[in-house]
Amino acid sequence: MTLPLIGFLLAAVIPVFFGKIRSAPVWLCLQAIMLGWNGFAHHADFSSHAILALVEVTVVRVCLAPLLLRSTIRRRAEVNLDLMPSNLFAWIVATALIALSFQFGEAASSPDAFTLGVVGATVMIALLILSTNDSPPAQLVALLFMENALALFESLLPEPWPLPVHAALGAVYILTVGVGNWLLATRSVAVPVLEKKKDAP
């Protein structure tokens, strides 16, 4: 089913060219919705694994992670900069990496070549954000993009990962969101204190 994959790809590509830091939680939420749709389409057997995976995506990736990230960005009063620098060179590099990812997917010569291309493109986009934007919220968003790409990769497997592995991946995602938001919130509190000390006589 290609419709959720197209939606996932758009939610990963559009932020690179037109997205701002403050809108990143919305794009993460859309990615997660497409991820849940794709997983349900692949494992629509109402097994315990499929139900738990859908619950994990809905609770953690659709609701919890975007809300935490949004509240942290607001507390930091983060400048609403682009996720990636808006210049022609960066856009050319991003376009080339996305095209290269789909060439890699086509080389696999399998029915899931498009899915592999979407996974590769999302990972490339995340790496590009990490290398071009040193803003802490943008770095966290890039890591969450990569986590979503890893979850999408599961749909390529003939059998889903065992529940302990899936639970471990969900725990890593929660840990990434929790630690990342804690570090961002800690920094937002510490900066004004340091500035007051510098201004003191």
C-alpha cells in the first residue's frame, strides 16, 4: 500500500525545504500517523503484536513525543528558524540525497523497493539536518526522524520483530524524547541564570 508511504515521505521531505523548528512536532505527528497506517495495512490480522504496535505508535509517536517537543520549544522561546538552511546549495544536496536513496531502493529489485527508498530518504534527510543545523531542537527532531525510519523498516521484514525487540525500540524512542526534552528544558533554565551572573557587578 503506497499511500501511507507517500504521506510519510512528504512529512519527511517538506520540512527540509519549507519547515520551521516550531512546526516540527506537527510533521513528526504526521509521520507517526502514516507509520501506524502502514503498519496496520501490513499486519491487519488483529494479532497481539499488531495491536500493541498500533497502541505504541498512537500513544508515543503521535501524541506524547510531539506534545513534549512542542512544549519544550515554547519554554525555550526558540527562534523559529528553518530546519535546514534555505539556500540553493542545501536544496541541491537534499534533492541529490533523496534521489540517491531511491536509486538504492531500486537496486534491491524487490516489491518493497519503494519502502526501502522512503526509509533511505528519511535517514538521509535526518543526517542532513544534523550536519546543517546546530540548534538543539533541530538535532532532536533529526534523531526522531531516524527513529521513525527505523520503525518503517520493520514493514520490510517478512515477519515483524519479536515483541521484546519491538518493545525495546519503543523504549529507545521514549528515552530519546525524554532525555532530549529534559536536556533542552535544563538548558533553557540555565541560560538566563548564567546571563544574570555575567551582568552582576
